[in-house]
Amino acid sequence: MNQQEIFEYIKKQYPATPERITQNGKQITIFKNQRNNIPYAIFYQSDESVMSIMEVQAESDMISNYIEMYHLAPAKYMNQKHWLAVPMDGTVRDSKVLDMLDMGYDIVDEQEKMTEKQEMDSRIEEIKWDDKSGFVRNRNLEFGGQSL
């Protein structure tokens, strides 16, 4: 699977517009979750050859396993505790490349959901219970941009 095929997969699977930057004379393509603007995959050409590299987010406790099992490398541009580099030279099966891409997206998407849940939990804590009349609202509580 080449880089263009992966870009087509991303376009179909996730609503994403790639961001392209140049760093040290190299073009880097970044895909971000559109809801929270957090990157889940980046693509660039390796220093040693014209081979494409995909860096994806992964669960930090699984990084070393992936590196060992699939002969991958730690990320070059992103945090090595949370990202790994996948060569796009055919050494990793296409299905596994897509699995890793999906995993990276899911991790970023889950971060968004966790943030939303934490915000909702903090709003719920602002509501107090009154045994006589039921819920008593905190005057500073807002929902959907409106005071309750």
C-alpha cells in the first residue's frame, strides 16, 4: 500500500484535510482529528531513501511490542512514548498499516470523548440536591451557552 492509497483511505474513513508543512527541506503531511485538532498520523520521506514513513499514535504500553513484533522504529518527529514509525515499503501488511492508522485515530478521538466527559462531570458536580424541592441549580451553571 502506498502513501496515496492511504490518503484515499483516510479521506473515505475520516473527515480530514491534510496539513502540509516543510521542515528541514522535507514535506510533512499531518492528519488531525477535525473535532479536537489533535494529530493522529503524519507522513514524510525517510532520510536514507525515498521510502515513505507513517508515524501514528499508539498506546504507550504497546509501543515496544509493536516495534519488536513488526520491526518498526520509534517515531522521529513525534513523542516516542506515544508514537511509532511505520515504513511504507511493504514490510508491514496493508491490513496492519490500516489497523495502526485506525488505532491512532481512535486514541485521538477517545481523548476528545474523555475531555467532554470530564467537562460534563464537572458541570454535574455544580448541581446540588435539595430534599424538599428536588434539584437546586447553581446560578453560574451554563448549558449550551445559556445560563440555567
